[in-house]
Amino acid sequence: MPELPEVEALAGFLRERTVGVAVAAVDVGAVSALKTFSPAPTDLGGRPVTGVTRRGKWLDVATGPRAGADDGAGGPEAPHLVFHLARAGWLRWYDAVPKTAVRPGRSPIALRVRLADGSGFDLTEAGTRKRLAVHVVTDPQQIPAVATLGVEPLSPAFTEEVLGRLLAARNKQIKSLLRDQSTIAGIGNAYSDEILHATRTSPFALTRSFDEAATDALHAAILRVLREAVDAAAGKPAAELKDAKRQGMRVHGRTGLPCPGWDGVPCGDTVREVSFADSSLQYCPTCQTGGQPLADRRLSKLLR
């Protein structure tokens, strides 16, 4: 699943290529991905893209009034194309969009956006569990999942004091809190693994066990891991972002491989995994759990 760094890079990638260019047409390939019906996707046609921003893991493509519009159309009511790529979704860019029509149910293409200069992009989704979500709205805050997003971790609002209040608000596993989009927006399974490895913290440590020093260390790790990943992804074409993400991981997705440690201090222990019903996490016992492996079973709890 693309998380904050990849979605930020996709926003920058699209911003450079689409702002100022009018939408020529929008083709829907998977009706199930479209979560709204008014405005219709066709209402994007003829409108210039005015901006592309990231909201947590969501991408927001804003449009403006059509050329020559004299009735006030556009402005604050111009539609936004807002989408979440979910676990198996992705964005495929074309310098020249294929002229063939999108055939619903016949390909992984959920949506195709054609631009007036001949370029454009597809939103695609692999697999059988379809979770990609596309909204066409006049205000992104109309989308409940966007309206309830928590603090942006790379914003000035995310301070050590704010993190401390979030940790104390409810006693839950730290891995769960980091992934909770209504608490901190943009961090998912992969970067939560990396952040906890960076702080030498068990994924099942309870949030109210964090004292001031541990809170400050966690805050610093969140900023460091995300900023490094944002810098690594910046400027890369959409097609290269998945590989760039994998290459930057120290523990996530590296089950069975040696732990590389941090800050030039090698570890050498083997990265372990805990599996759940529909996901898994990776960690290093030496770095994070005092050498104690975690029980690798569904609904696992920390071995105390």
C-alpha cells in the first residue's frame, strides 16, 4: 500500500504534469471504485487542473472553471477528483494515453483520466479484493475518511506535546496507534514497522508506557523515517516508486534476512514476522524486544 512518502511523490509527479492542463475526458472502468455519483466524473471534462495535493494517503486533484465560463461555474464549487489507492491500487502515467476505450470488467483499470494535451493516467487495482476508492466532490471534507484524518506528521502541528497527548489518550498497542489514520495521517504498515525499529520499540508496547524521553525519541523517529523516505521518493516517476520504497526498508518486508541495524551500528539478528488475518508485521528481536521473539500467530500478543 502506498503511504505518505509515495503519495507525496505521486502528488508532486502529477502536479508537474497536470496543473494548467484541462481534463478532456474521464472513463470509468470499475463502477465499484466510484463512491460518489454527484458531481458525475463527466463533470470534470473541460476543466483545468488547478492543483494536486496529498491528504494523508489520499490524493486530491482539484479543477477550476471551464475556459470561457461566465456563470460562476467552478471557483469553490469546481469538482475535485479524490482517490485512495488502498492496498493494491496504483497510478499509471501515460505521456500519450491509449486511444482504446476502457472496457469495464475486462482489465485492472478502475479509472482513466484523459488530458487535453494527450497525456493522462489510469488508476489501477490488482487482485480480487477491490478497495480502491474514487470520489468526485466539490469539497474533499465531504468524504468522511478525509474529514476525520488526524494530524499530518510532517506538519508544524505535529509536536512532541501533541504526540504525548495522542499516546496518553487511550492505552493501545503503539503499532495500532501509528496506523490509525484518525490519529496520525499517512503512516501505514510499512513505515510503522520502520519507525518502531528505529526507536528499538516492540510493536506491541502500550502507548501509556511511553515516558517523556520515549515520546521524544518516537517523535524524532517518525520525522526522520518519513523525511528520509520522502526525499528518496521525490522526483521519481510513478513507475519507480514501489521499488524505491522496498529498497529503503530495513525490516519491513525483509523476513528471514539479517537486520541491518541503525546509524552504522550493525545488528545481524534475523528479521522476524508476526502474521495476522490480512496483514503481517516485521521486527528485529535484538533491536526491539530484548531478544524475545513474538508469538507468530493470528491475534498475537507480546510474549511477556
